[in-house]
Amino acid sequence: VSVNAVLLAAVAALIRRSAGQDDVLLGMPAAGRPRTELEPLIGSFANMLVLRVDLAGDPTARELVRRTHDAVRKTYAHQDAPYSRVVEEVAPPRDPSLNPLFQVMVTLTEETTGARDAAGVGFVPEPVDTGVTDFDLFLSITRRSGGIDIVVDYNADLYLGKTADLIAAQVPDLLAEFADHPDAVLDAMPVSRRYAVAL
């Protein structure tokens, strides 16, 4: 399976543990460049995808990763469907304070260092912190050679800064549990003291 699926499975397991829900919806971006002729073009083709993760039946870590991988594959198969059209078709009850289909956004990127060149134009990555997010939680996960970095942006009306720090710490803990005990069911995985803090 992909690293993306494993990370999304850990985030879904964390939400299940915190919220007690077996049906978890996560938002994730798609680059919107499924065809090779779009790859060299400059501009944003991004689209928002909604990933539905089934955690029913207290699956093992291995089974949850398999389910998440299948869900990611099926979701990407429909990545050309505009998010606004999906919202229109699903027609959920609207609340201006909530994103209509999901409240947790997860992005996974590879570490980028130094300048890049595209079509003869040089680009230098610059981190930007706007201090706002459109979601209850926004987990930005970056893969680096020595592991992963996690930044959690959050709705300050719902979460405290220490809760965001706790969330960022729990994802690697869950990944370690997945690796050490792949056939353990989620409810049987040891709960560290950090998990005892309610989100």
C-alpha cells in the first residue's frame, strides 16, 4: 500500500478513538493533473476529495490500512469530479460554520529543499503561515528522509494549542503501534497517557 494510505489510516484511527465514530470522512487534495499533458502547465488544477474510511467492527491495523488503501484508490478514480458538484449532489444540511462534507483535512507532501526549475522558470519554496484554517483540523504531514513532520492547524473556537500538539504527537505513536502490532485490533492497542487527554 502507499505511505499516504498508512498515514490516513492512522489519522482515521485517531479520530475514531477520540470521537467514537466508525464512519470517518477526511478531506484530501488532489493535484488535478491525472493526464500527462497537464503536468508541464503552470497553475492550480487542485481539487478537494472526500475519503470515507470504514472503521466498523474494530479492525486490526493491517485490515484498516487495507480498507483505507482501497478507499483511497476508489476516491482517486473519481478525482475529476469537482468538489462543488459532489457537494451539490450529496446536498448535506448546510451550516455556514462547517465545511459541508468533512471537518478534518489531511495533506501529505514530500520534503522540498532549495530552488526548483519548471519550464525555464526558477521557484524557491517559502513556508507561509496564514494563521487561519477553513477546517476544524488541518493536518499537514511532510515526509522527510528521517521520518515525518506534522503541523496541525485548528479552529481555535474548538481546540486549544496543547490539544493540537497532542494530536501531532499521537499520529506517530499510532504509526508505531501499527508497525509493532499489525494484527492487533484497534481497541486492544495500548493507550499511552497522551491518549487520555480528550480532544
